[in-house]
Amino acid sequence: MEEQGVPMACLFLTAKPDCLYIGKMAVAEPYRGQGAGRHLMELAEERARALGLTALKLDTRVELTGNHAAFVAMGFAKTGEAAHEGYDRPTSFTFTKTL
């Protein structure tokens, strides 16, 4: 998404057998809280349906609690957790939204 040629938000999508995976989502600071992220998620849902997929899935770092709340507000549920190599505690959570 751009406003007057300046990027304001982006989203990376990968079709997988069981879902459309959201690899990255970012909204520039001045545009946060204005619905850009929600709009991108709506576009992701449209793309998933067009591909015949029934879920969106993403991973987010454990410490990004604001992101967790935003994803839950968009209809996602926490469905897993994982630890990066060398850690004895979870470092990321998986969130899934069934369409």
C-alpha cells in the first residue's frame, strides 16, 4: 500500500497446502492504528479464498504482545509455539484464522 508514492504497509504471502502463510506484515509508524493492517489481512483472506485455501497462518515473536492482541482482534487464534535453536523456551507463536 502506498500513499503519494510512499510505502505505508506491506504483506508477504505464501500459498501452502493447508493455508495461506503470512510471512511478513509491516505498517509504517505514522499509519498504525488507521486500519492498514486490517485491510491487508482482508486482502489476504480474499487471496486465500481465490486459491481455495481455508485458513491464514502466521508466526510472531513471543515478546510482540501488541501484535498478538491485534491478530486476535482480527479473528486469529494462537495455535502453536516454537523455540529457535539454542533456546529452552518458546520464542515464537503461531496464529491461525479459519476462513
